[in-house]
Amino acid sequence: MTDLYVSEKTCDERHKGLDKEFDRIERRLNAHSEQIDSMQEAIIKLTTLVDSIGKKSVYDKILTLSVLIIAVVLLAVILGPEYVGKILGGM
């Protein structure tokens, strides 16, 4: 049986490489964690918005739809119908 010997220099180099890889993975994990937090906040806001829309009366919904239509018409007047068609077509 042969003795396997790894020099201290080789061991240190491998540890440095592993440390760099660990740091890279930790940075990516932290970035993903921040993205997940942002998505959770957005989901909470959307859930709150959907709940509030569901509680609104029919008249509030009609008013909201009317304001949206007025905004689209004003956008068409300002930008022109071809741009508005592109914007609405992309939705």
C-alpha cells in the first residue's frame, strides 16, 4: 500500500478555490433570497389589490373602467393610434 501525500501548498490552493466557490454560491444565494423577498412583497400587494377590488361596489368598478378608457383615449390622442395599438396589442 502506498502512502498518499498531498503537499501543504496543494491543499492550500484547493482550499482557496473552494473558498472562492463557496463565496460565489453564497452571493448567488443571497441575491436569490432578495428576489424571493421582492416577489413575496409583490404577491402581498397584488393579493391586497384583488381583495380590495372584490369589495368595491359595481359603481366603483364602472368608474375605474371609465377612467381607464379615458386614459387610453387620451393616450391615442397624444401618441397617435398606431402607437396605442402597439401598446395594447402587446398586453
